[in-house]
Amino acid sequence: MKMKEKTFEKLTRKWLSKPSHVIDTNVLIETLIETKLGDKCADYLNRLKIKYRGYIPSSVLGEYFLIIFYDEKIEEKHKQRAFKFLEDLIKHRKILPLVPDREAFKLVEEIQNTEREVEDTDALHYATAVINNAKVFVTLDTKMLQSRTLGKEFGVSILSPENL
């Protein structure tokens, strides 16, 4: 059954009116850990489809896979759960992947010059959020959360799932 064009346009406008969030790797990994913080991350991710437009940069996906494949602390049974979890996020929660473009890579150095403590991968994830006009970059990274300059300089707030 085909959706009427007006209905589709209305749904698209509603979806686009939601604040866009770009999600960092540590939020995804923490969700897999059964802690209070992991529960807060899971709660945030469960609300994504309802309250926000969620995005995951391909650089986050790559980092996620590296951690799942090579972190010896993660048991084999949990690795399978991690893949299923990611599949669920993308399929059922309507979280979309983002690919960093040339502008994002150019912005990494500027981000690191503004906040020297930011690691290369985090700078790339954040640059992808900036280039794609995200409202919020969601992370657990203490250095980024404590930054007083990045959000002001680049226009994308940095928040923890606990604060959303």
C-alpha cells in the first residue's frame, strides 16, 4: 500500500523537526555493560526514535567493531549480543549512519587546536556532527564534556546521555 504524498511529507517534516544527535562510541559500548551508567545510556538510546534523530558516524562504527573484535575483556557470547544490539539500533530505532566527508577531516585539526585534549577519533566524530549540523554530540568522554570552548566555537552541544 502506497503512502499518500501529503502523509509522507507530514511525517518527514515531523522527523526533521526533532533535534539531531550524533552518538559517540563510548555510549554504545557502555550500553552493553550492566552498570547504572550503562542503564542510563540504554534509556537514552531507547528514547532516540521518539524524541531525537539519531546518527552514528561511520568512524564510530569502525571504532565499535574494533573494540568488539579485539578487546579481550569481551567474552564471545557478549560479542554476538553486541552485533545484534547494533543491528537493532539501526533497523528498529531508525538511527542513520553518517560518513565523514572531506570537510569533516579538515575540521579535525581546527577542533584539536581549539581543545588540545581531544583525541583524533573523537575529533573526527565531533567534526562529523558539526559538518552535518547536529544539535548535540552525545558522549561519555570527560575531556569533551568538560570543554567550555568546543560547543561555543563549533555550534554543537556536547552532552552525556544522563543529561538528556
